[in-house]
Amino acid sequence: MAVDPAFIAALPKAELHVHHVGSASPRIVSELARRHPGTVPADPEELASFFEFRDFAHFIEVYLAVVDLVRTPEDVRVLTYEVAREMATGQSLRYAELTCTPYTSVRPHEDGVGMPIEAYTEALEDARVAAERDFGLVLRWVYDIPGEAGLPAADATLDYALRHGSDGLVGFGLGGPEIGVPRPQFRPHFEAARAAGLRSVPHAGETTGPGTVWDALHALGAERIGHGTSAAQDPALLAHLAETGVPLEVCPSSNLATRAVARIEEHPLPRFVEAGVTVAIASDDPPMFGTTLNREYEIAADLLALDEEGVKELARTSVRASFAPDDVRRRLLAEIDAYAG
């Protein structure tokens, strides 16, 4: 029997793989577009059409258009605070690790757009404190290297993390295209970040084979893997993930949209679970893929034939796999245990 979507919607949850800019809904983009007229339509109906997913190239177009609207510290604050509002009020999120890519907002662009890293960090932190106060949502940050920008972006992102980090910064990641972006080239950056106490959470194995996941584990010391979809092709890798307990951050709708899987019925999530791999259900870039974390839980429940207790265990797994403070983890686990729908 399918789990009632209302049960999932009100279930207290944590989200571990969700992008900062990629979480901007049409409502939020409309607000940013009004602040910077001319590049993106500010009308909500036009934006809703603009956001209708057509293909991966269209996703990149939408994503970059939103990136271009995040030009000032106040834009960062508005984006972050409004994303937090939607997470807490619409999806019952209590904790989230937002993947931020400061390089795209901080570096000077050809048109002069760009802000100091100090201002970027201050805006994030101001929104984080306000979100916890106003919505009860605890936010933490993962600073993400845009892999397509190469080693200069990695150098800059490491500098931002080590010299301009904040109390909210917990992880160091690697995103962007996987093809043509070998993971081992970033080994020194991840070693330095880990030595400073940041946790390693690179993307790997979404649009490339399981070798990329092995590289993320061996070269980057990955403690969680973003996506890891192709790990299902390698029984030895599945066994390794199960034995070590390294979780996969699984985003089914994203994997379908990017063609990492051809049909949702073919998603490897059941194989991961059967192999004993820890999985954390997540939403990636939810408005841009027409989904929510609630919807990803519904999909996972269908793929895994879960009842309500099984869905609650999915929620517990994400909390256990998080880098949340111990008191936050204990409080959220207790809230999930007590939840009756």
C-alpha cells in the first residue's frame, strides 16, 4: 500500500544534497528578477513556464540565469532565507546542508558582477541565524568546487573555506559536470580541507561510471557520495560502500532528468538497499527538476515498497548520515520516533 503523501509531507526530515542556487523557486527568482530587471522575466507565470524542464541543457540555462541574479550580499541573504522558508514550511525540514558555490558569486565577472567573500559569508550566516530563529530550521553549508572551472576554482574555493569560513561551514564538495573532470586532480584541495576539519562530500558516479566513485573515495577521502548512481554497476564497489558505511545521497528525479537513469522504474535505489548501502534521499535542484524532498520520499517509498515505518527509517538514515551537531541529531531523531502522522 502506498504511503499517504500527507504523512510524508509532515514527517520531520533532514536534507543532505540540495544546492543553494538550485533551490530557488519561481517565487524566489521573481523576487531576485525584480531586483535586477532585464535578464530573467519577473512575472511568476512566465517564470513557471521558464522552469518547466525540457532537457539537461535547459536545466543549465535556468541554473546559470539564476546564478546571474545573485549579485549582491542582499541577494544571497534573500535567496537563502526564502529557500529556508520553503524548506521548513512546505516540507517539514528541520536540518539541511546546503551546497553553496561561492566561486560563481564572488569571482569578478566580465560585466563586473561579483562580491567580496567576506560579504558573501556574512550574508549566508545572517540568513542561517534568521532561519533557525524564525523557522526552526538548522542550516549548514558545503562549499562546492565547480569542477568545470578547474584548478583555479578549486584554489579559490579552498581559500574561501579555510580563510573565510564560518560556524555554519561543515563540508567541502565537488560538483558540475563529471565527464572530462577527473577527481584525482583535486586531491590536494580535499586533503587540506579535511585537515582543517571539513567533511568530504564530492559528487561522483552520476554521469560517469563507477571508477569516478572509486576516485572520490580513494583520492578525495569521500565520507558521503553525491549521487553515486553508477555504483550499481560494480558489485565490489557496492560491497565496499556497504562495509565502510559511506552513504550515497540519492536524488531519483534528478537522475531521471539528467538521463542518469532512463526510467524511474530502473533506478538502482533498490539495488543499493539490497546490497546494504546506506542511502540518504535528497532532492538536488528541486524547483528546476519539478520536485520536492517530499516527492523524492514518495518515489523512494514506491521503489522500495515501504510502509510508514520504512519511510520514517529513511528519514532517520539521513539524520544519522548528516554532519549535524549531536544535540540537533538527537532532537531530530526523537522527533521522528514520536511522529505518528
